[in-house]
Amino acid sequence: MDAGTFADARLELALPLPALVALLVAGVLAALAAGGYLGRPRRPLLAVLRGVLAALLVLALADPVLVLPAPDAAAGPVAVLLDDSLSMGIADGAGGETRAVAAWSRFAPGEGPLMVELESRFPVQHLRFAAHPRPAGSEPPRADGAVSDPLGALLETGAGGGLSGVVLVSDGGQVSGRDAADAIARLRAAGVAVHAVGVGSGRPAPDVSLSVVQAPAVALVGDTLDLRVSVAGAGHGGETVGVTARDGGTLAGEAAVVLPAAGAAAAATVQVRLDEPGLRRIQVHAAPPGRDIVAGNDAAEVVVWVREQPVEVLHFEGEPRFEVKFVRRALTGDPALSLASLVRTGDNRFLRLGARDPRELADGFPDTAETLFRYHVLVLGSVEAAALTEAQLALVEAFVSRRGGSLLLLGGRNALSEGGHGATVLAHLSPVRLEPPGAFRAAVTATLTREGRAHPVTRDLEGRLATLPALAVVNPLRGPKPGARVLLQGDPGPGAGADPLTLLAWHRYGAGRVAVLPARDTWRWRMHADVPVDDRTHELLWRRLLRWLAREVPDPVGVTVHPAVAAPGQTVTVVARVRGPDFQPLPDARPEAALMTPLGDIHRRPMAARPGADAAHAATFTMAWPGLHPVEITAGEGEAAVAGRGAVLVTAAGEEFARAGLDAAFLERIARETGGSYRRLEDAAGIAERVAATLPPGEAWRRVELWNLPVLLLAVLALACAEWWLRRRRRLP
Amino acid sequence: MGTGAGRWGAMAVALAGALLAPLAAADHERTVHPLTHEFYFTRGMYSAGGGGSDDWGARWAVDYPKADHQFLIALKRLTGVDAYPSDNAIALAEARLRDFPFLYVLEVGSLLLTDADVKALRDYLAAGGFMVVDDFWGTAAWRNFEAEMGRVFPERAIVDVPMDHPVFHAYYDVREILQVPNVYQAGGGPTHEYDGYVPRVRGIFDDDGRLMVLVNWNTDLGDAWEWADSPDYPLRFSTFAYELGINFVIYAMSY
């Protein structure tokens, strides 16, 4: 027990102070009187001895208690959790020091007034954490400064047993996506208050940070994808930042963004060209225009699965049309699109083009879900209603709504209303209201709508469209349904009414998409004399359109991974929704998840059904190695076998730097909900007092009874003996 | 139609051609199609060389327009093609040619392309047009045609089309190539003209292996179309000519 301990001690008595003083006076006087010292000034030493003796006895009778801070008795230890994740290396301290240095200078064991005060009153456990708490100094800093996990782990590991409190020194990095609510609830239940000390600035400056807001998970070979990124800059307002995207080190796209003032974020779209199949790691990087104190948040990474196999497109025409030829030519050489064309050339005669095996489409248009749902996109051309049975029309509806396929309706003399589809399910599927058959329009000039200028299928075509010839429209459509997006519209020419015709529109229908392109002869955009022979607008439009329609069409097994970007040591959950070849849910499927590590090891897990979820199954993996981890899900056997795939990207920094500023709100929330306190590092003085104040009464202090102290007895005996000896020596009675 | 039926027959045909061609051209001038149909049987109008026995004037118009009309009747009757029911003759260098991806040209033994024709034809075929060549016979006619096409595609050879090519099976399964005689030789005897003893179907392919030009050499499909309604014209030849012609159309619209 050191001096510091007594500095905080206080004395408690059974009697009020005035009563004690009165008793002391009375007792001392009574003792002096009994010793015959009153009125005899020549015996002062004896009187003092007797008076002190009496005073001590009176004090002992007053039951003095010394109340001391309780360093190791009733109060348990205090855990000081020091965040040493990578974000603590950000040098945004006032003097240019890193957050780790600033925190360490105040909370290192035995260093500084804060720790001296804390250690004087509590036994202290010093722990550092990245993902999990560990003894200070045991390991180098690690990624994934997820605050909620070490707090929960503290209770699990036993280190938290009997804790008086937790002092959490952190920048509040909470990047794992795991909810802190669970850890907070467990701390609250254990009666452990968290006293959070925030380190760092809310918005480090100067700094440029980049995050990927939206990225497709699946793409086709040769696709140009839109990566939506957000670029924020503190201290760089008005400056231009270059953003690049690389696929395996190869430049795949770039953009420039002007940063707004006051650290606000600016959105940008980076168009990324993907030419290699497989799981691709796309690194997006923002080049800071000047000094940048947080290099770790300049880049982000996403994984895109570029399909190895081409997607399947079925084009069905009820009559021979040049559109068949020119669409096939437009797709020739496209490695991502496999086009099968079925043309009814005459009565009960069909021409099959692009079929992969002798059985495919041998019986005409598919009449089972298994045979139709193998395709990703269905193009219906000039096919009259009578050419399809009710069952086939119902399959077309299910192809879109249940299978999630894309349907493209073309114009033609037997298409849409002109083909009698005003009374079939196609009228419901169409994004544009099917009007009664209208007048033939021989020359409709296409123009982009505002939405079309931004859409990936039609953007940057405005200049080209202006030079392209007019198209013939057999099926004039004008009224897009609510929710439909019109990308191209047509000027029908003089005398045809003020409203433009719809030339390309789409909308969502169930799990899929439906688009309508009611022009009869887009091939004129390739063949017409006004079109230079080397012009590829027709090819470009068709490839873009079919790729866009096919890109998001799901596979029977839908796979999602949470989180998709993880840190070493983090646990990820793989969820699979399993459907059969007919895309009906298979709740009784027993899928297996296989995760391949960058070292080539394969970890297999049976997936457990999720109660209440629609054929969803889940498995968890704890990620050990940085790098890309493909995940493959398989279910069923033989012809009923289905498969899906996903991926986990494990990076050293995870997404820790994505929000590099001090997350004071999160730390305040932990403190508030556990009954603790929150201070910034600069204002952390009095931390011991705040810890003590949150302890239950009686647990922070110990009471030392003084009346029975041996030293008191010895003092009484010594005083009595001294008085007796002096009186004997002076021959007093 | 060729000239192998003899001098008098040839002169009669030449006279008929000379009389009919201007009428056909005049009829063509009056026709402005609103492109309401999917398919137009388009006949190519071209210049022909002068002199010698091939000096036939408007050689492009041989069998025109009856052959065209009759072929279209059969095409509409036998297939689902939405075909314009009448003729559609257009000069090779005319920009409108690019509205019609199917082109029929015959009697090319005396074909003489202008520079404008050469460019127009090259662009037409490169853009996706399909040309069927018919009714020219013998070595001399071949040399002329080959030379003229060499101006259009100097880098492309004219090669035989194998019998397993889709063009022979697009609608009908055509398993052998018959020599279709002109109407004057259809009644019996030799079916060839000049030294064109063996009928050939040859073609010019594009870089992706698709036929751009289909050449019927030493045969006369047009006459079979034109005279199919004649009791004297053998059904065997007309049937073959229609089957082959329909295959050409279906192929041209699909590949």
C-alpha cells in the first residue's frame, strides 16, 4: 500500500465529531483528575502521558475505521484494452504522432498519470487487440480492428471474469460488419462498464479516401462494367483525383473526379473492361493530388466473377426474317454469348441454328421448364399467339418471374398486338402497354431518352444514332407502364401524332427483366447505304443489349457471402439458395460448400438449412490466409445436380481504412449501453474515478478497523508503562 | 437464258429481251416500295459488255419479270417468308440496293461492272448482303465473271460449295446438283450450253465462313422458275430449281 493509496483514504468514526471532541475532553480531564494531575503543574510530562493515553482509549471507543481504495480485495481487475490495429498507425495526432503512439504514451503500464492513478486503485490487466484481445506486446499489430469482437471475446476467454470495468482505448474501427449489439448486451449482463477513450480525429486531413459503393458480382467476358465509387477528400477540396481500376495488374478502367469542398464525397463511375474469365480481383485506387496521411484508404478491392461459360440465348422467330441473320452476325465472335436460333420457316418446319447438340430444340419451342430454363435470355420475334400453346406461354411467364430470365420482345408482323398477344400473358409481361394494332410506320428515327443516355446499353450512342437510318415499325407502342424505363424512342414522322413511339424499354417482372424492341428491322443499322461498312453500331447495340439482359440472370444455386471482403481470423457465412433445374426451391437439398484457400486446400462443409428461409442453407468458415477464396456450392446428383459459386476476399487490411476517422459515435454507444463513460484521449484524466464511480457500493473501498490495531494496543501499553515508571521513579503513589 | 438453242432461237430471245427490258425498267421506275414486307426478290441491274455473241443488251432482265413473280408465288406458298409478291429490280450502284439483303443476278458472262458498281457491290456484300448468280455457261463466261468479281474481291477466291453446306439443307435437303436447262433444251437432248457440261455451285465466303456470293454456273434456275407453269417443262428440273432457290432465300435470311 503506497502513499497514493493513503492519499485517497478517509477516516470514519462511530460518533459525530462534536461528540467525539466532547468525549475526548471529558475523558482526558477525568483521567487527569483520577491521576491527581489537575492543579499540579510540576508534573506536566505525566499529565501528557495520561492525557494521551485517555485520548487513545476514547478514540478506540469511537470505533475508528480507515476507508481505503480497494486495490485487490472486493473490486476485480480493470482491463485496459489498447487498440493496436492497423488504423492506429494513422498519424493524425496534434504533433504528427500516430494514434498508437498517442494512446501508448498515456496508457502504457506504469507510465503517465492516468495509468498510475488507475493502477493505484485497481489491479490492471493490460491487453491489446486487433481482432481478439491478447497480452500487450505479444504480437505485432493486426488487421481488422473490430471493436465489438474483442469485447465479447474478453468475456469468453475468462480474462473478463470479475472485471471491475474495461478501459477501451481505440479509434472505434468497426469494420467487420458484425453487430456490436451482442457484445454490448453480454457486457451489460455481466455488469462490466466500458469506459471508452477515443483516439484520433474524426476526419483525418489531408486525406483522400475511396470506397466502392456498387459493383456487379457477375460479369461476362468482355463486359464493360460500371463500378460506382465514392471519393472523399479532406483538405483537397476542388482538386481532381484520378481513379484507376486494375484487373490483375492490368489497367481496366479509369476516371477523374473533382473533390467537393469541406471533405464531402463525390460519386464517380469507373467503366471497367473485363477480358479474362474467372474470379477477378479488381483493385480500384484513387491517386491523392497531394499529401495524404491515410494511405490505407486510397484503394478498395472487389471480386467479380467473370463467367467462364457463355450465357445461353434463345431467339425464336415464327417466320424467316433478316433480323435472325443480322443478330447472329452481330454476336459472331462474342465469347460470352451463345445464341441458338429457332426459325419456323414453314408449316411444321423449323430451322435450328447454333444448337449445341442434336436434341436441342429438335421438337420446336421448348415445352418444359427444364428445356426452356437452360437459357438465360429468350428473344421472341414475330411469333403469333397461336404458335405457342397455353402451357408454353405460361412457361415464358415463369421463365421471367420464377427463373429470373430475361425476355426480349421484338417487333414484327406477327409480334405483340399484331400477333394477337394483346390477350396473352405477353401483354402482362411487356413493359409497354400493347395497343390495338396500329398503322405501319415505315420510317421511325431513333433518339435517346435522358435515361438512355446513362444506360449501359445505349450510352454514348447519341452521336451514332443521329446518322443511322430510320427503322420500320409494325407495332407502334407508346405507353410505357409505370416503372418501365424507356431508353430509345422514335420519331414517327409528320402526321403521326405528337407522342413519340417507344423503341426500346424495359422493366422488372418478378425475378427477371422484360425488354421490348418493337422495330422490325434493326438490321438496317448494319446494311443501309447510309451506314459505313465498317460501322459497328448494330453489333454494339445487340451485344450490349443481350449482355445486359443476361448478366444478372441467376443460376439455380444463388450464393452470397457475408462479408465478401474479410480479414484474417474473421468468420464468414456462406448462404446458398438452392433450386432445381426447374428453379423450384429445394428446401430438402443437402448442399455442400467447398472453400478453396490460396494454398490450394479445400475445406468442405455440409450446409445447414436455415429455418424459415426459402431453401436457404448456410455454412461458416474462419478465414486464415490472405487472398482469394473461391467458394463452390453443389447439390444433387446426375441430371438434377446444380451448382453455384461465390468468393471471399481476405485482405491484410480488410476494409479497416475505409472509415479511417475516429468513430466517436460508436464508442459512445458502447459506453452508454454498458453504463460506462466516453472521453477523447486528450480528456481522459480521471479515468480511475470514473471506473470507481460505476462500481457497485462497497466494492471500490475497503474498511480497516483501527481500534484493534496492535500498534494502538502497544501505544496504550507504552504510555501506561511510561507513566508508571516515571511515577515510581519520582516516588509518587 | 442462254443461246445454245441455235442462232435463230438466240436471235428470237434477244429480240424478246430487247423489247421487254425497257418495259421492265419503266415498270421498275414506277415502283417505290414502302418496305412493308420482310423479303423482296431483288434483281440486280448492271451494264453488259458489247460485241460478240454475248451482246444481248439488257442482259440483267433475262426471264424478267415472270421468273421473279413465279418464284415468289412458290416461295410464299411453300414457306412462311413474308415476301413482296412482285419484282424488284435495282441497279447495282443504286443506294437503295442496301435496303434489300437478297440479290439475284444472272447472265453474268458478259457482266461489265463500272467502278461504282464494283464499290457498291463490295460494300453491299460486306455489309451483309447475299448475291445469287445464275444462268451463265461455259469457260468464256466464267472467265469474264471471275475477272469482274476479282475486281470486287481481289483477295477472295471462288470455290466449290460442298454438298453438306447448310445452303443445301436450309429448307429442302438437296443432295445432288442437276443441270437445269433453258426452256429450249428442256425437252430432251443435251442440257448444256457452250462447254458448260457440268453444273457447279460455287461461292465466295467471308472471313467467318459465311457465303456472300452463291454462283450457279452451267445451269439456269431462272428459266425453270419462269417456265414451271409450262406443261412442256420437266417437273424434275423445275422442282429442283425451286427447292434450290428457296434454300438460297432461307439461307440468306438466316446465316
